[in-house]
Amino acid sequence: MKKIKLTQYITMLAALLLMAACSSDNASSDSASKPVADFSFTNDGSTFTFTNLSTNGTKYRWDFGDLYYTSGEKDPVYTYKIGGEIKVSLTVTNEAGEESFITKVITAPRIIIIDIKIDGKFKDWDDVAVTVQNTSGNGSIQKIKIWAGGPNVNVYLEGNKKMLMELARLYINTDGNSKTGFLHGTWSESSGAEFLFEGPIVSNGWGQFYNHTDPNGGWGWAAIAGSGASLSASPIVSLNDTTNAIEFSISKTQFGTLTGSIGIGINELNGAWADVAYFPEAPKFSTLEL
């Protein structure tokens, strides 16, 4: 009887040791297969590229933190419509349905909403960057801002008290090519104007637009009937004792197709058609990338 009991004890002990070994192996296997969530990110402005660094995952769920979209892609690219600090979360699931979760904070650029109204009130230009500034201090026009985010090309000019815009010639490059169109000697490195506006910078004035016609880049223009209505302008506004400002817009339909950028050179004249100033200073137009 004792021998039988001893044999039973040995058998039970072996079984327990085997079970412990199996349990240890299973625990090790389970630990190795559990998902671990992680990611990195880069951005170009408001567009973020998320790189999934998770392990043991088969499914992914992204929450971009803006209450708009989620994604099941492994490495999503997402463009934000809001700015500031935003919490982005990633949930990773393995084949067994186990989950791992991580949240990181990104900083998206501030979204600037610009709505230019041609009314002589210039507050809506505050968030528009200066396109070109006169560095010498000479001439009547000292600063230009260009905004073309909507249906119009909008222009803000700031200058000294000599800036009256009684008459002006606006040379406008609409194809981004400085070797086609009118090649103006003042802006030798960047002109190529496809269009000219000539006349007073006022709404309902007699000024009009012209198409360039000389294939050799010389002075050749064809008037565009009724085109003056495409330009809308504020009055000249006195900002202080030394500074005047004006804003105007030109419908993009006046130019047909805009390609890549728009460039503007301005020759201000007085009522007797005498030169007051050329802006910007040589050798390039004021150019805005579109």
C-alpha cells in the first residue's frame, strides 16, 4: 500500500510540475503577443503624417481629436481645419481582441480666416503678410499686401502723403513667367505682364484693362471693353499724419486662368500723367504664390 501511495504522489507531483511549466510557457507566449500602441508624426503646415510604431497589432483606430474624423488606416495622413494643441489617440487591437491605447499631443498651426471687404476699413488685412515693403523709404508707395484666396485678387497699398493714386498703371503677370508678356525695363528680373490696367484707382472710374499683344515683349496692348467694372476700390484713407492707405480688388475672371503666382508692378502718376513712383523698387514685381 505504501508503495502504491508513493507512486501516486510522484505521479501527482510530476503532473503539477508539467502544468506549471505549460502555464509559464503560455504566460510567456501571451506576454509576447500583447499589443503595444505607439506612433510618431510629422507635419507640413496643417497636414500631419502619422507613422504607426505599434507592435502585435492587426487593427488600428485613430481619433484625430477634432471631433470630425477617425481612421482605421495603419499610417494615416490628415489635414486639420482647426489649430492649437490637439490630443490624438491610437487604439491597437491584436488577433485575440486585446487592446492597447496611447494618446499624444500635437500642435497644429492656427487657422487664419481672411475675408477681405473693400470698404476702407483695413482690420481684415491684419493677418495677411506683407508681400513687399519699400526698403529705401523713397517713393509714394511703401508697402503692398496681396491676398488671392477667394474669387478676387485683393490688394492693400500703404504709402506716404504723396500716395494719392489719381492715375496709375498696374502691370500684372498672371502666368508666372517673367519672359512672356510686356517686359518692363524698371523690373528687369521679373515683369512679363499679360495685363495692364490704366486709369484712376477708384470704383466706377474710366480706367480699363488691356491684354498684351506684342510677341516680342514690347509696348503693345488691346483694350478690353467694359473691363473697368472688374476693379473695385476704396477711397484713399488717411491713417495718420504721415500715412495714406487704399485697398482694391480685381475679379479673377478678368485674367482667365491664373497659373502658379500673380505679380504686380505699379507706376503711380499724377493727374498730369507725370510719374510719381514705381513700386516695388527694382528689379522685381510684387509676387504672390497661389
